[in-house]
Amino acid sequence: MSEARSQILNGIRRSLRRGEISGDQRQAVEARLARPPLGPAVARAQLAQPEKVALFCQWAETNNATVARVAAADVAAEVSSFLARNNLPARAAIAPSPQLADYDWDGQKMLSLRRGRGEGSDQVSITGAFAGIAETGTLVMASGPDHPVTLNLLPDTHIVVIRESDIVGGYEEVWTRLRARYGKDRMPRTVNTLTGPSRTGDIEQAMELGAHGPRRMHIVVVSG
């Protein structure tokens, strides 16, 4: 343990009037970390996979996102069509993710993509998602070189491509998947949960979209 970390932890112990962790306490903590207890599971999300996908789409639309369900071959065409339908520029910043690389972006001649992190001038971003949660229609984003967090937050329009197989019932399944994917001590720096476009009701209790992030979210759910 570094000296700085040791000083911080010792300061916390003094404020709590606690001494060093005993052997039994340490074992209890290590056991809990090795087998994290599960929280409650919501009954409405305990469904077969096709029903989970349908519930996810229902809740996503309830939360002001738009949803399209397409085959893998039609993902790029759906993105181009969405931009055209909404009179948006055919330019986007896209996450440099292997998850997105196999779609036929080159087949959309009018679509211009820049791979990398989001910039303040970007109007549209395209990302994948680590998981979708049927219980609430929430998307889960794990940060990393293949998914810069700025793509979730800066552009006015966020297009998310998610596979049906990555939609789970509830939140606890996401944490289990994260632990399995990344392993102990290798979790992503940031995990964002996004439920529809950004909104706030702070000003005169009137709901406004786009207050702290994208004002428009389009979710492309890929079959198979």
C-alpha cells in the first residue's frame, strides 16, 4: 500500500475510532468481495429473452428514446435513415469499438464517420452498449479505449447499437457480467447508466430534455 493511501485510510479509521482490521474482519471482507451478495430482482423482468427484449424497448420508448429493431445487415442503413428522417447531418463521431466494426458503414455513401472520442462540435455520436436492462429500459456503458465517455455526453444526438443478446432482466445481472468480463481489480473506470435522453425538471418543475447531455437518443436493437 502506498504511503498516501495508508495516510488516508488511517485518517478514516481515526475519525471512526477504529483500529486496524482484525484477521476475522479481513476474512469476512474478502469473502464478501469474492462472492458479492445479490440485491432484489424485480419480478416483471424475469422473462424469456424475447420478452425481455420487448420490455426493454417498451421502457426505452416510455423514457423518450426512439427504438428500431433491425437485422445486423441493416444497422448502418437504419442509422442513415434516422439521421435523414430527423433532418440531422450525415456526420457522426463513432466509438472505435470492435462491436461496431462489422456493420456495413462503407455501404452508406452519404454517411461520414470519425472514430474517436466526442468533441464539443459533434452533433451526433454512435456507440455500442455493454448491456441493456429490461426492468427500466436503461443502457449500461463501460468506459475504455473502445468507448470514450465523451460520446455518451457531448453530442446532442446519441445513437446506441445494442444486440438482443446483451439485454438482461435487471441491474444485478449487469454487475455479474461486468465482473465476469473484466475480472477482479480490472473493472472499467466509469460505468454509465443511461435511461433515455438527458432531462431535468429543476427549472419551474417543467421537464426539459438535453439539460446535461444528449436531448435525443435512438436505440438500434440488433436481432440475433
